[in-house]
Amino acid sequence: MARKSYFKDILSVFGSNLSVTISNLLIGVILSRVLGVAGFGLYSSIIVVPVIVIGFTQLGIRRSTIYHIGKKDIDENNLASALILLWFYTSFLSIIICGMVFFFSYNQPFDPLLVVLVLLTIPLLLMNLFAGGIFLGKEEILRANIINAGPTLLTLVLTVLFVWFMKLSVLGAFIAIACANFIMFFFVYHTIIGEYRYKITWKYHEPLMKSMVKLGLVNAVAIFVMQLNYRLDVLMLKKLSTLEQVGFYSVATQIAEQVWHIPYAIETIILSRSANTDDDAKVTRIVSSIFRVSMLAGIFVSIAIFFAAPFLIPLVFGADYTGSVPMIQAILPGILILVAFRILNSRLTGKGKPEVAIYTFVPALVINFLANLFLVPRFGGMGAVWSTNISYTLGSIAFLIVYSRKIKVPIKEILSFKKTDFLFLRQFSARGDGNKETL
């Protein structure tokens, strides 16, 4: 079976991620304008809880599924059945933990209706997440793109309906998220049961589930550490500063993180291809080349965001959000350097070695916490920005050192540009057969 080149798959995922980003940007504009700075801060402080919790309680099953399907070492009917049982377990665990966080972690409790709605949405989010693992493991990039972009596009449409037209405020925002993921749940069901015709059994596949969870747990810890590193600032701002600062910082990170478009697209394909190939040396060379070109592209995107922010933020979000501009400009170096981590980490994760991210980013997480503890009370959102920069930079440098040792390639060679790096468009257009990796 012919396989698309890296470039074609990356371009496809990039298009999907771009639609997600544009939709998220429009959602952010609607929410920030309709809800106001404090209302948007409230929304951000609520949604960050399930994002962090699911980062851990999903147990890394999505990536474990990609790995096992790619290696073709397990019957897919049994794998799908095990996946359904794990979905039940992880959904229950996520709901319990999120409920406890909402109940015990805030001085002023949230509206119970909001909490219930968020909790009921968690199983839908997890099912869509797990299904993406099946699609990527089978290298069905189109379906993976649909499950990636579909919920956000639907959320945008429903946000316009519930927040803008029906004026349901923060409640409307979460109704939109719930309905969008409910619709995508039916797409997953139709594909897995209707098209793949997996025979789901309720048998407890103990060896298989242990294998998936064993690899998945390491992935889960790595994802949780990274999610916590991404979102710890928001939680600490909520505790140590004001909702207005949370709102400013949330807009700043939302804009600055557009630089991650590049690694998001690339890491998806590298993860899938690494799980489906035995030619480690060639994939390593390709990943190094992609890494260098992506860093260069990230620099150009960062420069564009730096100079555009003072004009676009007041225009798009309103004059009330001008305070986000210096935060956007200051956080770009940390966001950019994390591009290195995301691309290289996808290579090791696809090889079944996600633990490296834990070794390098747990110390960075501790540094992030301590820096926030010291800087946020004094400088508000800008303190969170510098804490992020310090954490991301130290974590990414440490990861690059360990990555170099793991793949036995000197750091200088990973970082040094080559003439062949800039021939990638011509090489990407080549097609390969089922046994040959193409760039």
C-alpha cells in the first residue's frame, strides 16, 4: 500500500490544527468580548481543571494505542474491547478527581450546574481522545484530523449560538463544548463499530490491558507533567493574583502558543510513523532535519507575533485586553524553545520511551512552581510569564541533552543546518511503498 510522504501528512495535520487554532481564536474573541475580562478569567480557571486532570487520568492510553496498533502485535478487536473498558475506568477516575478539585480547591465554589456540565463532558472528551489513537495507529490521518478539528469547529458554531445570541454567559460556553463533543462521539461510534466492524466484548483482557496501561502510565505521567507545566501558571494566578490577571495571561498564552502549530502537526506524524517503522536511523535523520527547519519557521512566526500583537490585540479582543500585549511579547522565547522539546519528544514516544520527558521536566515543573510562588504576587501575569520562560528553557535544554545520548547523535549534529534540510519540499513530494519510509 502506498504511503503518503511526511510532508503531505504533516501538511494535512497542519491544516487541521490551523482550523482548530482559528476556531479557538474566534471562540476566545467571542468569550473575551461577551464575558469581559473577569468572566473570561472565570471561564479559564474552570476549564484548566479538566485539562490538567485528563492529562493524567487518560493514563497515556492514546499513545499506547498508537504504539500497539503500529507494531501490529495485538488483535485489533481485543484492543478495541480493552480500550472501551479502560475508557470507563478513566472516565470515572477523571470525574472523581475533577469533582474533588472543584469542591476543595477554591475559596468561592463554582455554580453547581457548571461543575456538573463539565464533569459530564469528560467521558466524551476521553472517548474522542482514545479514538484518535486508533486512527493514528492505523495511519488514517484524515479521520485523525476530523476527530482533532471537529469538536473545536462545532464548539465555535455553538458558542456563537449559546454565548453570543442566547446570552448564556459562562454556562453557554460549557454547553457548547459538551454538545460539540457529544456530536463527535457519534462519529467515533459510527467509524469503530460501523466501518471497522470491531467486535467489542466485555471480557477483561488482563495481559493486554496491563501492557497498554504499563506503557500508557509512563506516557500519562509525562503528559500530566507537561500539562501541569503549561497550566500551573493559571492556577497560581487564580490563587495569588486577580481574575483580571488570569484573563490577560490566558489571552497572552493563547496567542503566543500559535507558534506550537508547527510542532503539533509534526509530532502527530512522527509519533505515528515511529510506531510503524523499523528503520530507526532514517527516521532519526528525518526528525533532526524537520526539527531544524521547524525551529527556523518558529522564529519567523514569533517575530511576526511580536510586532503584530500591539495592533491585533486591541482590534480583535478589545482595548480592555491591551495589558496582554507585553505578556505575549515576553513569553515568546519560552514558547519557541519548547518547539524543540515537542518535536524530539514525539520521536522517543513513538519508540516507546516517553519516560525521558518525565526525567527532564519534573525538575522544570518544580522550578516553575517556585518561580511562580515568588514572582506572581509581585508582578501578576508578567511574573507567570517569566516563570514559564525559565521552566520551558531549562526543561527543553535538559531534554535535548538526554535525547542526544539516547539516539547517540551529538547535539552539534542535531542543531547544525545542512543543505539537504532545505530540499525538503522536493523530497517530501516523493512517494514510497508500504515498506519504505519517505520524507
